[in-house]
Amino acid sequence: MNEDDQTNIWRGPQKFNTTQIVNCLIRKSQYKEDEDAEEYTARPSEYMKQMLMTTDEMTQYILKWKNRFNLPLCMELEASNFEVSPSIIVFQQFTPGISLSVTVTVRNVSAVPRYLRSSYEPDPFFSVDFCGSSYLTMLAPGISNSYRVKFMPDRNQDYHYQLKFATDSGDLIVPVVAINARGILDFPDRIEVPLTGVKIPSSKTIFVRNIGGASTVFTLYTDNPCFWIEPSKGRMEEEESLQFTIHFLSKKAGDFEGNLFLEYETEEKLRIELRCSTENCPVRIDRGSIRMEDTFLGLSRSKILTIHNRSNYIVKYKWMQLESIEADNERREHYKKLFHLVYESELNRCVDLVHYNVCTPDIHQLVYQRIYTDELESLTKETFQYNHICFMFAPEEAEIWPQSSTDVTVFFRALEVGEVTSTAYLEVTGREDRIPLTLYGTGKGPVFRLNVLTISLENIYMCSVHNYEIIAANKGHIPGTLIYRAKPTDFGGTIDVTPVSLKLQPDEHKSFNLSFSSNRKGDFVERVDFVVKESLEVLSLHIKGCIICPTLHFDKESLDFGTTALGMLSEMILLGFSTRQDVYLNNLALIPVAFTITVLNDGDQVPLLHEDYAKAQTKPSFPSKPREFQVAPQEGVVAAHGSMKIKVIYTANIARVGQTTIQVDMWDSDSDPVTLPVKFCGIVGMDNHQQH
């Protein structure tokens, strides 16, 4: 025998079990070790058909489909030197105490004579007898031997046996099994769950009966998470019926397929096709955005929107914070990372806690580990439903019946001034995507009105104080506080408002007192600002007018001191004599006028008087820049419609003829001073000079 012949025969005893034989038979396909591959998993109808066959029917079935059965327990018959018919011997539907028999034929299909001798082992339940007139151990090409395999069971159970033949190249093994009665659940090969909407569960209920000859324990599971079945495991007695419900739920639209696997306690595995389709339902909101009217702070407004369900399903809805389920998951993962960072940071604090004798590192780690675990558990339960400080929905979630609509009230509560924008997303069963709804609201503070926007002041006197009453009215629906905001004036002067703030109830009126005064002459415009405390809104009014100076008048057009003598002690020292003149300052205005008097271009040193020099024991030195004019008083206030006498003394210290000016400034202002020309002449007296 050549090497190729030796490779075509299985040598030695092979191990097998009844389940492997059964699975091979019901699949009618090439045996695969990967029994989970769905294309090699049998259907319930095929299993039911074969398990209900008699021994003779099963033998004919094996002979008919012999080319499709091939176990790793026996050789590949097509490539062997011998052909065994049937290739597998199966006894089923047997009764204890009653014998059954199957005839097996072994034929030499090679071109040369082959050695064949039966070498089976004795067994209490199986026996093998040669059929024929002469027993041949050397088979010519095309010649066959027949053997009758008898089976006598003593109880209802599975049996197995190996029919062995010795050949010139090794042992030829034919599996022999007796399959006991089994529980057979009459599941259909395919289950189609009714069409449903996205995120809407669908189910189909079927009644299954155990049509087999024994009780059975079963387990059911699917390979697609969109499908599941109840009950998923159990035990059914012979002829017992049980209700099963196949459920389906998907978050996406489309056609879905899956497999329902049925496993018996005897390890047979069957596959049932599952199918279902989902569609997006016509559910919509009657608008894409809601804009609330301006709302006073602390108050609320509401509007109603309508959700229309034009599908044939009951849909459930709720308002969500994020735009999709993927966004929910991303936000959840982001929070997980943050919690973990805090957890790691907190663990590092144990050094400080030990230093301050707060707790030990082990206790601290246990405590914060529990906190971290609780945070993660809470995060898994977080649904990210819509939550906003200003906007609210009522109801937040509910059901809508088929072909109907429901109203949802949107509330806006103004908590801050200005526009508030938010987007809520409607999560509704029946739709794959969430429906966005944009919300707009504007918070409005107290509404105040002033009784005047512009105060016109015509020709008011400089430094005079003018008071005006400003009435503030609350025209809104909420109380508020109006505060005067002081700021430097643009054109000079002083603005005072009392009281600084007023609190007004709705429809209440109160007044401010505005006081204005300026020490600068000319036209002016000033803005006065009031601020609403609650909204920071600014209310302004303007003061405009002209500041005029209440001019003082001298009763003389000029002063002329004539000639004043100077006494000469030497060529370098001159002694002055004094000359006095009086002049009156008249005030024709209705207000008192303050003034200061200055003699322009006068010196700043005390003058040397003839009388003082004569009386002084220690003679003073002569001033280089003597002050030759003295004015009394130099400052004062001239009453309204009054006058004041001004005394001007000229003490000559320098021989000269000159002119100067007396300047009167009012309220320390340099605008439009009053001037009085002064003429003077200081000469050296001849008589005095000659006496010296």
C-alpha cells in the first residue's frame, strides 16, 4: 500500500459523542468545530424532522444525503479505498427490550484487492453479524461484505458504539449511536417582529409546545442586543406549552436581523432567524423657537407650544440638555476624567492630613475611594435632562397618543437684565434625532421716568446756588431703587443731589433735590446720571444755561495820586511819604459778591517810610522791590445792592512817574476782573535835600 492510501484511513479508536453525531446530521453540511458559526447551526424544523424519524427512516436519510455527512470520527469515504453504507449507524425511536437492526455494507472501491476483517469489540447492547454465504477477508474490486448491527436497549438513554474493520492500511471505524427520545420545542425557523418606530419597543408572542418524547431544559439567547426573549431559560415537560415573547428595541432606523439560539441540555444548538424594521415617526414641534416678551426681574412669562404625533404609536418625550445621545456619552466621559483628576489630587493631600493629625493615609484613601465610587455611580444614572435657571417646561416629560397632539407650557423667569438664550432638545421615542428648540427671553429692570430731561438756566449769576426739584416715577410693575451717580462736571461747578437714592414701589412718585452752582462764566451743558440699582440702566438729564458774573463797579474811573515827595538821606537812600485816596466798590446785583483786590506789578517788600525810619534806633536797609501800594481791605464781600469803601495808600519809595492797575477778582475767579487805573509820581523834595 502506498503512502497516499495510508493517509485516507483513520487509525486507532476515535472518540465521539452522540451530540456531535446529532449536530452533524441535522446540519447536512460539512462538520465544523466552530459550532457557533451561524451558517453551520441547524434550524428547528430540521431538528424536529430528524428527531421524529424512525431508525429505518434515519437510515434511508443518511443513505440519501451520504455525501453531505462527514465526521472527523471516520475517514473521508469519497477518497477511501472502501465505501461504507450507511456511513453512520443511527438507532432512534427505540423501546427498551425491543431489538433493532441496521445492515451496513463495506465495498472495495479501489482497483486492486483489499484486505478487510471485522475487529469490533463485544458490547452488551450491540452485536455485529456477517450477512452472506461466504465470509471474505480479501475483497476484489467492486466486491462488498454486509454486516447486520443489532441493538437491544435496556433503558431510555443514549448509547454509542464503534464498528471497527481492520484493513491492510489500518482500522476503518464506523460510528454507531442510539439517540434517546428528546424534548423538541416547535420553534419556527424565522420570527418577524412587527414594524415599529425608533426607540419604541416591539414584541411578538408565540406559543411553543414540547412535541418530543421527553422533558427538556433549554436556554435562549441572541447575538443582537436589539433583540431579547422572555423567558430565556426553563424546563418544559412532554406535551407542555409555554408562551415566549420576543422583544425588539433600536435607537436607529432601518432593517435589523439577528439570531435566536436555542440550546438544549443535551447540547444540541439550533438557530432561529429574527427580523424587525424601524422607522422615524412623523413627530414635530409647531415652531423652531420661542421668543418671550420683555419680562420684569423676578416675574415670569409663559407660552404654549404644541407637539404633534402623526404616527400610529404612543410616543414618550422629554426635554434634554444636549443634542444627541453621543453628546451625552461624551459629557459623561468628560465628567469621569474630571472626577478621576480630583480623586488623584485628593489622594496626594494625605501628606498634609497626616502632618496636621487629621487622619491616617489609609482612612483618607478609604473615605475618598467611597466618594469617588459614589460619584461614578451617580454619573451613570445621569440623564442630562434639560435644566436651566431661567427656562422651564411643564410637563418635562409625558406621552402623546397616536394621531394626536399635546401642549407644553414654556416658562421664562427673568433673573437678570438682558437677553437670555438657550436651546432645549426634544428626545422623543419614534425619532432617531432630537428636535432642537431655541428659547429667547429678555429680563427687564424697574421702569423709572424723570419729569424733566433738560433744565435750561438762563443767565444765572456765578457762584449762586440754584435748587431744582426732580420727580422720579416708577412706571413698571416691580419696585426698584434709583441712585444718583456723582461725577466731575465737564464745565466746572458743583452739582449735588439729595437724597442720593430713592426706593420706589410701582406707581410711586418721589423727588430729588438738585443743587447747582458754578464759579466759571460762560455757557455750559452738564449731564446728570441716575442708575437703576437692579438693572444698572442709566437715566440722564441735562442742565444747560449761561453763567454771568455779577460785576462790581468802582465809583471812580481812575485814581491819580499826583506828586508825592521823597526824602533823600543820601544819594542811595530815599525815604517815602504816603498819600491816601478812597474809592467805593458798588454791587448792583441781587446776590452778595466776594472779591479780592490786587495791585498789578507792585513790589513784594515792605516799603521804607519816613516816619518809621526816623523812629527806628537801628536803621533798616532800603528795599530793592518795595511794595508802594496798600489796599484795605484786600478781600471781602459786597452785599447785594451794597457798596464798600476801599482805602488805597501810595507810599513813594522810588523816584518815578508811573501807572498801574488795581484789579478786583470775584469768587477767586480769573474771568472778567474789574480794573481801576492808577497814576502816581514820586519825586525828591528839594528842601529836604538841601537840609541834609
